[in-house]
Amino acid sequence: MPAALWRKHRLGELSAEDAGVLVEEFEWDWFGEPERELGFGVLGVTADILDEAARSVARHPLRAFDAVQLASALVTRTADPSLTTFACFDEALTAAAVAEGFTVLR
């Protein structure tokens, strides 16, 4: 996530100050704090996720890492259907996530 935010800065889409603030906010969500619920969970890359990533590139024009990100969301949603929000900045990945039924958070 920090890499995507700093990339947006390098592309001129975010100021350095805004990128820094967003990275800091992400880190608060990632690491948590006592009075706030964690905003993210850690998911290991499993054989199921890699298999789904391989199937995903047949359905969508994705790079390998993007396919793994989408596959992670698809496998997680199978375990918990209430997980329907997907975060990304990449256009192709956004289109793939929407096609798979996710609401995309940008």
C-alpha cells in the first residue's frame, strides 16, 4: 500500500505531504491501536490463492502480483461472504475486482 501511494506521488497525483499522511493512516490501520479495531488482516499466500491467481489471469488482463491480490480477496470472500470491499489503484485490477463483484475503495 505505501508503494502505491508513493507511486501516485511520483506520478504527480498526490503531493508528498498527502502521500505521507495517507501512508501514516494506513500504518495506523495496519498495526492498530488500543482503542481502534484493526483495519486489515494478514493473509498468507497459499496454494489455493496461487491456483485462483492462475485462473484470474485467464479471465482478466492482470500482472502476476495483481492476480495474487485479486485471488486473495476471492479466496477470503469464499470464507467470509461479507467481505465485499476491495482496495486498489490500478485500472486493470479495479476493472477485474468490479467484474468479480467487489466494491472498490480507491
